[in-house]
Amino acid sequence: MSDDSDRNSRVSRRTFIATTGTVGIAGLAGCGGQSGGGGSGGESGGDSGATATDSGMDGEGSQSGSSSDGQNASLLTAEGSSTVYPISNTGSSYWNSNAPPSDGEYWGSNSESTVPGWEQLGEPDMLIADYFASKFGFEPTEQRSSPPFPTTVGLSHSGTGCEAVTDGLVDIGNSSGPITAELDWSEEQAQSTVVDNVVGRDGQPVVVSSDVIDAGITELTGEQVRAIYQDEITNWNQIEGVDYDQEIYAIGRAEGSGTDTAFRLNMLGDANASMSGVDTRFGQNQQVAQAVSQNEGAIAYMALAFTSESVVPVGIDFDGTLYEPDRDAEHTIFDSDYPLNRDLHMYTLIEEDNPDGGGYDAREAAFINMFLNEFGQTIFVEGNNYIPLPTSDLRSMKEQVSALATEDLVMP
């Protein structure tokens, strides 16, 4: 990646090493509420309270443990992108709760509510983690808050997540940028090393501070955004038709983050493109959102889940087509053809001794499968203000994990 400081042995087999704990995100609740309160899971941390003793760790980082049916029941670990974190961590919270089908708020149905997408799974009579784990040969525990295996999600960056999974430090590497760009790999190297599990999409918005919106700047052209980040436009009054004398405060994500990689690729055409117009960088989406809300004249690129009334997406005109933040507009930032639209990845390391299972560990396949249906897309993806996968892509992802399934999977 390029350096903007002028402006301010992968292992062939995975070793199970615990992450240092789950990091909670303040303020994720309400980022995109859904029936049943799914959005609240992003704030809870996704940590089941497992320790080195009760999760089967040997006290020196590596983990052991198996269920009564012989399946590996050790702690499933994930780390990486703050963009993917709300999806992955909310899923982890639900998994660790192992709610019963009578819950009706997080899983199943009761007299007051029914969780969206639950019926499409055939109205399971099993606890949530028991249900998805059983599809891959795990014995149900039939106990709330006691899933067949626990999960935890750490918060870092896309590049860090990609490195961690390929080094065998975690089971899942969350990334909002392609691993080829994050690690400077060829497509061939990526395909022979990891399984690319796409669980949703982000219509990566360009956001501005509320004073910019109040000045009447509700849309920009792609060329204007490029010029701002390449230090060619430094004051809002340099934009044609704008009467707002305010220096632009251009905020960027940390180099190595998937959000930064995706923005350079999609907006500037090269993952290593110069961004000399950046005034400051932050490592996480929540830090970007806070900086935009607290500074006048601010502009930033970030994930949809972190937008708000004080961090407002603007419409962007790309070559005569205006993509608006309104879902009901003719062309929106939620459209698959929006130029900044990007896939959200949960990478897993190919298990070289398990070619017949699609390269997955059974825990990985079971957990990821939870996201690949109407329930998972509604609760974990759309519930966090991201974009559900089109049916054809969802089916393709589902078929990847099906090689390891011991029961028929519900296909979209």
C-alpha cells in the first residue's frame, strides 16, 4: 500500500490459538434495527464468557476439546475488519446464546413475535446453535447459553484478519477488502490458500458532517471526491455552485484496512493510489464516525452500518448516474451496480487434509452457514444496515459449505 505519511509461515495446518478477547463497540445498537432486536447483538461483544479453562484450552494458547460425537468442539475464533464486525459479532452473540425456538425475539416464535426468516428454515424445534451445528454432525446440547462449540470475534483490521487466518492464528479472517489486495496476492495464491466466504455487501458511502449538509451539499460527483482525496480541492467553496467557505477536513481509514483498500480500488482505480489529500486517518469505522460528527467541513468514506444523523451519506454522480442514500430512489448506494459496492468476506484457511469437505473445518462451515439463508441475511446483514446477497450469490455460497453437511441444507 502507498504511504501517506507526508500528510500527517502461513502454516499448512491450523493451530488453534485464542484471541485476546472480544472487543465491544459502543453505539452499535440502533445502527440498523430489525424486528426481534438483532441489531443489539453487535454491542454485546459476542463473548460467551469462555476462559482458558472452560473453553478447553491447555493454558498456553492452543485449544483442545471434542463433543460426545467426536467433533472438534474447541472455541471458534474470528478477527479482522471493523466493517464486517457487526455482522460477525452479532452472529457470534446469537450462537453463544443458543436460544430456544420459543424465544421469539432472537430465534423461533412465541405468542408475541416471530423472528424473520425462521419459518423459511422449516420452523426448527431446536435451539439456534444446536440447529445449525447439527447440520454438520454436532450433537445438540439442548441447553441455552451452551452451544455445541463457543465462538468469539476480535476487532482489528481487514489486513490483520487476513494475516491472522493465513498464519493459523484464528479460524476466520473478517475482511471488507479482497485478500488479494490486502496481502498483495495473486488470484491463484488466494484460491489455493483460503476459502472466500462472502456473507453480505456494503454500499460503501461517502459521508460528510452535518454542517456540510446544512450548507446544501447533498451530492458530489465521483471526480469531485477523487479531487478532494488527491488534494486538488481543499475548500468546499471550490466546488461549483457551493457558497460555503470552509476548509475541507478529509478523513481516511488506516492503510491496510479493507475500507481503505476498497475505496482506493473502486474510487481511484488502484489499491496503491496516492491519497495526498487525507488530513488524518483512523483505524476503525467508529472512530471515523466520531471524527466526522465532531468536526466541521468533514468528509470520509466508511461502512454503511456506522452512518447516522450527524454522519450523513451524500449522493454521488458517477458518469451521469446519481446514486442516492435513499433506498427508494431510482439509483441508490444499495444497488449492486453502485461503483463503491463491495463484498464482505469471512475467509477460512483451506484444510489441506480435508479436500472432500471443501477445505472447511466443520465448526467454520456450521457457523458460516448460519449467515447464508433468509434468517441470517435479514438478522445479521440487513439488520446491521448492510445489503443482503442476491439469491444466486447466496446459493453459490451455500453450496460451498454443503460439502461438509451431514444433513440437507435449506437452500435459498
